[in-house]
Amino acid sequence: MTSSDADSPDLYSIADLAREFGISTRAIRFYESKGLIAPERLGATRVFRRRDRARLILILRGKRLGFSLRDISDYLALYDADRGQQVNLLAEKVDERLKLLEQQLADLQTTIAELQEIRKLARTRVSSAS
Amino acid sequence: MTSSDADSPDLYSIADLAREFGISTRAIRFYESKGLIAPERLGATRVFRRRDRARLILILRGKRLGFSLRDISDYLALYDADRGQQVNLLAEKVDERLKLLEQQLADLQTTIAELQEIRKLARTRVSSAS
DNA sequence: CAGTTGTTTGACGCTAACGTAAAGCCGTGA
DNA sequence: TCACGGCTTTACGTTAGCGTCAAACAACTG
């Protein structure tokens, strides 16, 4: 159901992914050097698969959320941990991270509300001009 | 209603604010050097008021959301712009920023949902052990 | 065969956001 | 008076996250 959908290519060059996600190849290599991804090799050349691509998506989302690569690395580990590990410890870590994210969610909602307020004020002022 | 509540001190030293918010005085001076705050001076000594303190709160919230000081600076400007400015331009900028924030909100909700899913899996596995 | 395109590994450069002395001024209490 | 804590500026150091060559190899193309 997952391992044989046989539709998307499942083989990507570093340039493929760089193009697709609008980042540099340098960035991708940097992520690898930090252990965030671990593509296979064909000789010396990196070969990326769906799994690597999926991880890249998570990395970029993490970046949009303002996380450091270190944080993102921990975050990715939570996914990997699914494949058998210290499960109790995993649950703790997940809860930790969820707390942070919910704080962030609260901050975000406050900020959005304040900006909408500002916009409202701006509009009422402008309603008398052209 | 706002200008004479006469309760909170309204006069803070740099160390006061550093303590209150758990940041370094160096950081506060750095924010000033970047124009994010502009405390008055008594001789050479910085004197902070409620307004400065309020700005600091916004700055720290921005940081929790992963924004750069540059971004936060722009963001603060939206508040200042309330005091008469190019109002149309203001509305545009606010809308721009709102878009980003809403993207971020979506990312965040996705991430939270995924983590909750992982936690659920962890719990069902652990339900058979001690 | 030469040239182009895509890949690799260094290695140095750069910006952001402070940390960390260093050295001096200023007011207060013993 | 003098030591002390708190404030100041100046300046160099540090980490993260890449950008930007440089030099070299590998495959394809004309």
C-alpha cells in the first residue's frame, strides 16, 4: 500500500530536488553533512529516494517554522523512532515538542489577531479618502 | 484609561528588563543598536518606559516565532504606522505579513497533527508492555 | 577528440545575533 | 577615601547556515 505505488520516479539527483524545492545543491549537501538526510551513493554521486525527499519536505517545513537545523534533526528522529526504539522516551520527547509548538501556536494566533486589528484601524481611516 | 493607570513602575533600568524577560543586557543594547527600541537617556544611562517594555515583549514573541530581527523591525513599524503614515501602504504590508503568518499557522497545525499521530502510535505499542 | 553539463570534495567568505572581555565613569556606603 | 556594584562604549570572538569559487572526475554530444 505504501511500498509499491509505483508512480513517482523514486530516483532523484541532487539538482532535481534543488529545483523542485527552490533551494541550492549546497544547502542539500549541508543538510547531509549535518546528518539530516543520508542519500545512497552510486559511486560518489548522491542518489535520493522518496524517503529522502520526504525528509527534505519536513526539513523545509521546519525551517519555515523558524527551527534550527539542530531542532529539526531532533524532530526527524521522532519519525525514525517509530521503527522500534525506547518508546517511553519517545513519547516524552514528542510531548515536549508538542508543548513548544502549542506555545508557538498561541503566539501566532495572538500576533495574527493584533495585525488584523491594525488592518481594521487602517481601513476605517481610509474609508473617508479615495 | 491608558496613560494614567498609575500602577506599574513605568521606569525600568536595563537590568530590570533583562531580569524580567530572562535575556542579557547585551541583547537589549543590541536591539537598540538595530533600532528596535529607543529608550530615553539620563546622561548616558538608558531609561526604559512602558512603551519600550511593550516593544520588548513584541520582539521576544517575534523571536519565539522564529523571525529575524530585521523582520521584527518591519513588524514593529506596522504598530508605529498607526500614528499617521501612508495608510494604504500600511494595509498592504499588514496583509503581506498576515499571509506569511497564515502559512506558518498551516505548517504548524500540520506538524502538530503529525506529532500527535506519532504519539498515538507510541501509546498503542506501549499498551502491552509495563 | 574537445567541449559541455553535472557531479564531487574542500576551503574560504559572509551575515545574523549575540557572548565576552576590556576599560572607564558614576553614585553609594563603611 | 576607596572599594563596589551598575552602567557605559569599543571591539573582537563565536555559531549557524549557507554562498561562492576552485579543481577534478564522469558521461554525453558533436
